[in-house]
Amino acid sequence: MTKIEVEVFDDAINSPIVRMPGRKFPGVVVQGDSLHMLWTYARDISKDVAGSAGSDAKELLDRLSELIAVYERALKAHGMRLPYNKLEH
């Protein structure tokens, strides 16, 4: 784990806006349980839609799956438990 200083543009509880060192634009911090909820919604939608909407839903699911994997690896590496029950990804 590395401790760094970040710029905080807004400290909203569930979606703070921060800028990491070296980045031009700030980003939104999504809490792990909220990230998992977004992944769950995308998974469910991707099962139910077809055509180009289905393709977009699949792309969204794939991107969120990548974020979930990074998040879960980081917590595991630091001996932390997940803030949600892990589903099969």
C-alpha cells in the first residue's frame, strides 16, 4: 500500500471526486459495494437484451468486471474482506 496526497474536489460520502497525482482530470471514487451493485445490474441487463443494446450491455459488463477484479485483488493483497458477498464473475 502506498500513501499519496490527492486533490479532493468534492468529499461526497458515496462518490468523492479526486484527482490523482499526474492526472489532468479528476475521477470519481466508487465504493466497493456500489461498484458491485453496478456490476450486478450490468450482468442482469446483459442477460435480458439483444442486438446492439446487448453488445453495449456486454461491453459495460466487461469493463465493470475488470474493475471488480482489480478491486478484489487489491483487497485480498492487503488482507481485507470484501464489502459484499462475491458472486461468480
